Amino acid sequence: MRFREPSSGHPGLFWRYRHLVAAAALTLVIVGGMIGAAIIIAQLRRDAADTLMRTTLANIAIALSESVGGLVKSIDITLISLSRHYDESEEHFAEEATALIKELGRDLVVQLSLTDRDGQIIYSTQGPASGVSIRDREHFKVHLDPARDDLYISRQVIGRVSGKPSIQFSRKITRHGEFAGVIVLSVSPDYFVRLFGKLDIGDEGAVSLFRQDGAMLARGSYVPSQIDMTTFTIRDRPFLGPDAPVSGFYDTNSQIDGQPIS
């Protein structure tokens, strides 16, 4: 099994499919001295189909990984730009925020918000959010670490202002070298569901988006009702962790619905 190394910080992509094409059932009807050759030919055809499918899925996985990675970079650049605009001129911040969100797309963005140093929301594109705090939420708390100044991607949460499921992309805001709050872009998981749903990978195929720690962010097919997307995390998978490969294949049972997967 050969893997390619991913760029750091990109969410991993998990491909699921089963019931590969097999020619053996069709060729075993040949009898006599031809049956051995038929089995060999069938195996070659099955191996070729398997290789073609794996190559196709690997290529799609890599392309999707790069696409999602590019989107994450765009979101990060947007947050950096907006935090600088806020630092330089609070007066024109809303105007800049509206323009940049329009560029990203309304189907992607649920809202953009700002907090003060105590986690109180002081601005939201959803409107007034007086008295709403995210001080206890991970996408705020991680930025209290003075040694950290990077993009954080949350698991799915229910937004306290929007009331909608969202994935929070956040960065700290600093003023004069001091922590001044957090800027958050709330992204709709449905954006990824629609994106993955456009792929033709068969009725039993599925595409899911995970963080490196195994938290599932989105899934492009049916999610059982017992799965809570705000807490669901998979474990012990070769595509998890900072040193995980971008693509590869293995056989196991799904931790989502228990079905065998490849």
C-alpha cells in the first residue's frame, strides 16, 4: 500500500466503497480444460477492475483534498485580512466583512463574528448578539495560548447566534501585541455535503470529511440518526494524525454504520 504525505493542517478525506466488479461468476461456466484459464482470466479482469477503481478513487480523493485545502487557505486569508482591517479601522470593518463574505459565497458562510478578550460577541453579520458569549467554546479557548497564532477548525457545533450547525474557523485578534479577542467564520457543513453528493461513486459509496483527531465534520451521504455530529469521533484509522497519508486503501468495518468498507 503506497501513500502520499499530506500538507500539514488539512482535514483528511475518507473514501468508502464496496462490491467491486468481479468477472469470475461469468467465466466459470466454461468447462473442461478451459476452466483453469477462465479462472486466471477472471482474476486478471477482477484485478484490473480493482486497480482501475482504486486509482480513480485515489485521484478523486487527492483532487478533493486539494480543493478543500484551497478553500481552507482562502478562509484563513480572509480571517487574517479582516482581523487587520478591524485593528486598523473598526468603522469600515463591517463593509470589508460584507465584501469578503460575498466573495466566499453565501452558501458557504453562515456568519462572521468577533469577540472581545473575554469571549463576548461584539459583532455578528447575523445582527445584534448582546450578552452572547463563546468563552467556554474550544474555538475561543485555544487562542488564549500566547504561543499560538494560527487557524483553528472546530468540530460541528450549534451556533449560539445563528442557531445552525456550523464548523467554526477562528483566529485570534491582537492589538499592540496583546490578545484582544477572536474572529470566527462559521461555515455550513451542508456546503461539503452538497459538494460530496455531486460525486458519482456508486449507491453504496460515501465521502466524509474529518479533522486530524477523527472528529467528523461532514458526510456526503446518509448519517444514522444516532450519530451526533457535534461529538462523533472515529479512532484508529491510518488517515488520522499529523503524519497521515493523503490517500491509500484498507479494509475494515465502518464506525458509522458498522458495514464492511474498503
